[in-house]
Amino acid sequence: MPKTDKKTEETEFTGFLAKIPNLARYAILGRNKAVHFFTGFGQFLKEVLSLFKRDYIEGTIFILFCTIFTAVFTSVLKGILIRAMMKVNGVTYIAPINLRQVLLNPVSIIMMIIFAVIVTLMSLFEIAGLLHTFSVGRTGRETNLTCMFKAGFRACKKALHPRNWLLIFFILILFPLTKLLPLSSSTFKLIVPGFISQTIDYTSGLNVLYNIVYFALVVFLTVYIFSINSFVLQKESLFKSCRRSRKLEKGHFFETLFSMLLLTVILNFVINSVSSIVVMNFKEFMSWLKGNTSIIDKTETVGTNTYVLRQILKSLISPAINNAALTVLFYRYVSEKSELYTLSADFIKVKEYSFKRSALTVAGVIAVSLAILGVFTIRYSYIFEEVQRPLVCAHRGDNVNAPENTMPAFELAASENLPWIELDVHQTSDGVIICNHDSTLKRVTGINYAIHDRTFAELSSCEFGKWMPGGYKHVVVPKLEEVLKFSKENNLNVQVELKGHPLDKNFEENVLKVINETGMHDNVMIIAQDARRLQRIMELDPTITKGYCMAVAIGDLNDIPYTDNITIEESYVTPELVRKMHEKGVKVFCWTVDKDDTVQYLVSCGVDVIGTDNPLLVTAALDKADYSGGISRAFHIVMHMIAKMDK
């Protein structure tokens, strides 16, 4: 047996030696390809910057107009759409309780399709204008704003043909979700709500599925990226343009993909670096003028200001650079494949120059922009008022530093001097109300015990947080009674979210009993995503504070009869909604905020309480936030409308 093993090892070693020449050849081949790619990428960057430099003034003005117009018009149009949908369905608000009714109404579906088409056309208008500029610039000719507007209108008119409606998928889904080469400022606007992102992150199956779908979308985008060029520059339908793109991409797939990735990384790095340098130096200069050299003073608002500048630069620079990059790659591949590619007759006609038309266009852009800003300044004058600092609520306790919904997490929240904690409750088979988010303990303990089907003693045998740093041992599921007693001793207000199971008996009654027996009636707000739970609480005890927990929150939410306050997903928070709620004496709680970039906008909106998994991060962000109102508050809100979050 030992001899056989030795012989096998010698054979394997000999085979490995025989492969060395092949491996070396592949290594040299790979190195040569890498050198060739990076050499070509360097030339690619030079050409992109050359095109951008040539027409950056016209491009910046055009993007600025498109950004302002799109943000304002989309906001107005969305308001009209929502009001129309509520009127058609006979409701005054849209919340989880009536969401299916509203969305599945045939008239609502038609209105949403029309809205999607209009938003698509606005994005296409911007893309077409920029592609026109860089394509004409590549030929050495000059362009102007009038030509850019004509190119945009021509592409939009063409897109209205039914055979080209697939553009909605490209512009509203493909570009925003992949975030590779966003071609218009509006492609930054598609944001996955925080609770959906968290669900994907926490669920391994969904996380894998999301990554597979994302990879498939990136591949699809890479193959068909040049269909936009052909569609805008030629009299071709979208399907013919897709075929042309697929043909051009043969042999260039990885070059295009890596060029897109590298350009995105480099552009983000440069913009982030420039933003930080500019803000830091500006703060230092202002401190010097005031005779104040305090580093602490200098850094209080640096994070917020850097974020704002970063979003401005991304909105104004990224679309131009990306369209220039797409133009360079497109014509490079056309040239390599020796294709005869000429601009269409309409496109040639568009590039005729007229100083008079350009001057009138600029004047019109300025006039429209000023009119829009004037109307919004009058209508939304309240956004110039000062705001109060929101309170912080530890969502499931401080669950970044301790196991969620456990006593250590709530104790940490108390030690951080937080005024609020939030927890979720279920009922065991023997009628005990315990704290846990899911209906089972599998995610937090690894043991798949269904709460409604087990006794408290059985559930107490499962330990939480063994995988977390900090030495959490023998941590078990807490009773609601235990948490409320601790909260009373530490002056904590508590949001109790009703989860439960359909088979639970007297669930709401038992929760109220625990609250009353611990003397926490006036310091608890009962919340639920299931409106029927709150309606039952309303029947049992109209005096206890209630909050409808909404993943979707639109319209006159004060019309909801079974809630005293509202608690909504942070992406639905607007200054207008908060103001309406405050006028009715309703407090606005928002969740779940785990990025400090979001905090300043929520402060500017005037929310009352911010729910977070990471209380220390949000508290630090609130410490450096701006509460002064005036132009500063309006500026933060407008910048959020324009740039949103680059998530």
C-alpha cells in the first residue's frame, strides 16, 4: 500500500511538471492581456476627458436644467398621480391596509404606466442631449444648447412608438439598479427602501437571489449598453439598436465591463476626495477668518457638508463623464469592426449653430428655473423655519453591539441615555408575552423553535448572541414584563410592536395586561404593521398611545382613526407630510436609519423620533446636524430632492 501511494504521488508530480509550460504560457498571456487592457484604458480615459473638456460648459448647463426640471416636475407629477389614485379609489391616504386595493385598480395601473413613461422620457431627453453633444464633439464640430434640446425632443418623440417601449426597462430599472455608468442625473433616484435592504441582508436566501439577479442585470447591461447610442443617433428602433450593440460587443464584453467598473470606481474616488478636500479647506479658511482654530468646531458639520457637495458633483459631473465614456467606447468598437457608421440626416441638421437660438434657449432655461424656484419658495416657505433635534429610539435595543431584543441590548440603550427603545412581542403557547422579532428563534439562536408552539421554559433554553463579540453568554429571550420594569426604572419610553400569530388567544389583551401591571401605560406606544391589531387595541383601551407602523405612508395620514402617532419607513418622510402631521398634533416616528447621510434630511424634515439599529452613529450625526432653519434647511431639502442617496 505505501508503494502504491508513493507511485501515485510521483505520477501526480510528473503530471504537474508537464503542465508548467502551459501554466507559464497562460500566465504570460494573462499578463499581456492585462497590460493591453490598462494601456487601452489609459487612452480611453484621455479621450473621455478630452470630450468632457470640450463641451463641459454646455453640458453642465444642460444637466443643471434637466436636474432641476426633473426633480420639480417629477415631484409635482407624483403629487397629482397620488391624489388621482386616492380619488379613484375613494380613500384619503395610502397605507399598508389599503395598498393592494389602490395598486390593483385598473385605472391606477394605467396612471402609473403613464407616470413611468413620462419619467422615462425626461431621463431620455437628458441622455440624448449629452450623447448628441459628445458625438458631434468627436467629429470636431461645435454644438450648443439649442441643438441639445432638439436632440432630446427628437429621441423622446421616437421613444413614444410602441416598438420602443422597452426603454422603460433600460432607464427606470437597468441603469439605476446596476449603478454602472448612470447616464442621467435622474438615474440616482431609484432607491430600495431601507427595510427591504435589511430583509435582503438578513436573509441568506434572498441575499443570494439578489446577487444573482444583480449579476444578470450587469451582464445584460454590458451586452446592450450601446443600444442607447444607436437609438439616439440613428433612425433605428430599439430592437435594431440592441442587435447592433450585441454585434459590437462581440469580443469586447470584458473590456466594456471592466472599463465601466474602473471608471465608476475612479469617478467616485475623485468626487469623494475633492469633496472632502474642498470642505475641509473651506472650513479651515472660515475658521481662520473668524480667528477660531478649534479642530472640534471645524469638524462638527464637515460630514454633512461633504455629503452635500459630493451629491452636487455627482449630479452634475457623472452623467456627462459617463455619456462621454459611452461615446468613446461606441466609436472605438465601430472603428475596430470597420463598420460604416454615419450620423443620421436629422442628427446632422440638429447641429447647425445659431447664436440667437442659443441665447434665447439660455434665457428660457434661466427664466423657467427662476419661476419654478419662486413658486416653490412661496408654497413651501415653512421649510425656512428652525427645527428641533429629534429623539433617538434604539430599534430592538442597541442591536449593533448586543443581541437584538435582549436585555443586554436594552441595557446598552439605557447606558447611552436614549429616551426610547423599540421591541417586538409574541405570545408563547403558555400565554407568556416575550420579546422577539421573528415568529421563530432560528435566526437569532440557530434553533428552529416556533414561539406560538413552545412554552416559555422551552424557549428559555435557547441562548442568543454566541457569535457576537463581547462575551454574551447565557442570554435568553426576555419577557415583556422584565423589559418594561427595567424601562420604568431607567425612565425609558417603549415602542411595543405587536407581532403575534393568528392562533394566539387573547394576544392584545395579554399585552395590555402586562403594560398596565408594570405601570408603564403612559410611557408605552403600541405599534403594529397589521392594522387589525391596532383596531383591537382601540376597542380594548382607547386611552393608550398607538402608532400605525407603515412601510408605505402617503396622503392624509391623520385620517387613520385607530392611531395617535405615525411611524413610517424613512424613505417616505417629506417636510410636507411632517408639517401636516404636526398641525394635527400627530408625532412622526421614522425607521430604520442606520446611515448618517440620511440624518440631516430627516432633521430638516422635522421628524420627532428616529429609530435606528446603531444609536451611537445616529446620535453622533445629530450632534453635528444643522437645526438653524433658513436657507440652510431649504438647501438640505433641495439637495436631497436633486441628488437623493447614492445607495
